[in-house]
Amino acid sequence: MANRVAWHCHRFDGFTPLALYRALQLRDRVFVVEQQSIYGDVDGVDLHCLHLSGHDDGGRLLAYARLIAPGRNTRTRRR
């Protein structure tokens, strides 16, 4: 039997400190490590979008996405 994924969607203020840490850790692994991006992922967009996460029965984070409204400016300035 396959594990079920429990989906949860919330605004930024719905994160617990641990959930935020786990989401940022997963994003870091994907963007910095796997995609070898030299830019940090914390870009200010998180404050203005919805956050969708999928957890297994044990509470482990399996999937994560930021849901950004159409037309929302997501450009960031890099120094």
C-alpha cells in the first residue's frame, strides 16, 4: 500500500518555526545543491504567496511549492 500524502496550504504566518525550517531546508537542497544555484532562495516572495506542503503519515515533508498569484511581481534584486 502506498503512503498517503497529506496536503496543507497556508499563508506565511501559518508556518511554525520547525515547518519553516524544513521548507527552507528542502528548497536549499533543491536549488543550491541539486541545481547548483549561487543565489540564495530567501527572496521576499514568501511573505506574499501561499505555501503548499505535502507530508507523509510520519510527518516528513515530501513536497513543497510556493503558490504565487498571477501577475504578482516576483523579481528580486541581487547584489
